[in-house]
Amino acid sequence: MSNRFYKHLSSYFQKNPPDTDIDTQTPSYTDLIAELDVTKTILKNVKQENMELCRKTERTWQYLEEQARETEKLTK
């Protein structure tokens, strides 16, 4: 789990704790479903961000490998 995602998730639930039924002291299902939807959205965004970072990392490695080949050619 990414650190940024964990901070976002924990701050969200600290600011928006689930409402509780005073008689049973259990969270209402509506609130839990809403929180689940928010969590799914956050996970989707984190997954997208992770995929973008993976693509950037791959491009960076390709660039570094090209530079290493060029450097090797120049030093021969």
C-alpha cells in the first residue's frame, strides 16, 4: 500500500467516521457502502498512478540503457 494512499485513507476516515446507531453502536450499512465506494475510487486512482509510474520507470530505464550503449561506443 502506498504511503500517500494510506495517509489519504486514514485522514478521510478520521474526518468522516461512520455514523453509528446509538442503540446498537454499529455503523449503518449506508455509511459503510458509501465509504466502500470512496475506498474503491481511491484504489482505482492509486492503481492508475502506479501504472503511470511504472511506464515512466520503464522509459527511464530504456533511456539509461541507450545512454550506456552510447557511452560505451564513445569510449572504445
